[in-house]
Amino acid sequence: MKNLVVVVVIVVVVAAVVVVEVVVVVKAVVVVVLSPSLIVVVVVVVVVVVVVVVVVVVVVEMIAVAAATVVVHVVVVAVVVVVVIVVKVEVAKVAKVAIAAATVVVHVLVVVVIVVVVVY
């Protein structure tokens, strides 16, 4: 039962962090890209939601593997966001999105480290 509580807490924390970070990235994307690329924002949000669902499923199965998977998935999503933005807008504006994506990765890494330390 204790393990189940730990898993639930981890899932909630990771989900909360991902949601906050998605909001940060989406805000940056909206500020930089504006209305013509609303489709890009929607695609990014959908990708992130799918990733979160996959990560939650993995967390329930195995905590250690999930921690690594979260990092990999968030890095992939961040890279996709940056690549899409680079294609859409000039380099000067991309800096904001790149910083937001890097912030996402750093925050998730911190959460994963904390989770791993707590679990083990």
C-alpha cells in the first residue's frame, strides 16, 4: 500500500510540473509566433498531453524507468517545440522559446532527481 501512495504522489507531482511547464512553453510560443501558428501551439499541446499520459502509465509500472522516460520525453518535446519555432520565426525571437524549453528540461530534471532520491 505504501508503494501505491508513493506512485500516486509521484504521478501527481510529475503531472503538475509538466502542466506548469507546458503553460510556460505555450505562453512563450504564443508571444513569439502569434495567431498564424495557433496550429503549432495546438500540436505541441497535444504532443505534450500524449507524452504525459505515456509517462503516467510507465510510472505506475516502474518508478525508476519512468523517471528516465519523463526526462527523455520532455527533452524530445522541448526539442520539437524549438525546431518548429525555428522553422516558423527568425532567430532573435526563438531565444525566448529556447529558454522556456530549456527551463522545462531543467525543472523536470530537478523533480526527477528529487523523486528518485525520495523513492530510493
